[in-house]
Amino acid sequence: MKRAIAGILLLVGMGVAPALAWDGNGGLRRDIRHDQAKIAYDRHELRRDLYHGNYAAARGERREIRRESRDLNRDRRELYWDRH
């Protein structure tokens, strides 16, 4: 009897979880805006580091910009494919 009740609760939980997790791409759009802001700030830091001649820090900023750009492109691609 306990197994049957546990099984039913598990099936109900598995059916409800995706409906609760879906936010209508609002979270994805928020993540895109956050990534854009991080890239803008990293570009500011890159310009500052280059102006002061700190080329090692500039290399790190370029690495961060590439990583954030890849994440941004991945999010945009996911948003595009969710619409179609």
C-alpha cells in the first residue's frame, strides 16, 4: 500500500514539476540582459587595463569577454529555437 501511494505521488510530482519550472522565457531573457551587462562592464575594464598598460589583466578581460559572449550567443540561440 505504501509503495502504491509513493508511486502515485511520484507520478503526480513528475507531471507538475515541468509546469512549475516553465517561466515563459522570462528567465532566459533576464539571463541575456545580465550577460550583456557583464560584457559591457568587462569591456570597460579592458579599456581601463589597456590605458594603464596592464596587458596581463587585459588578456584576462578578453578571456572573460569571449566566455560571456559564448554564453550570450548560446542563450540567444536557445531563445530563438524556443520561438520556432
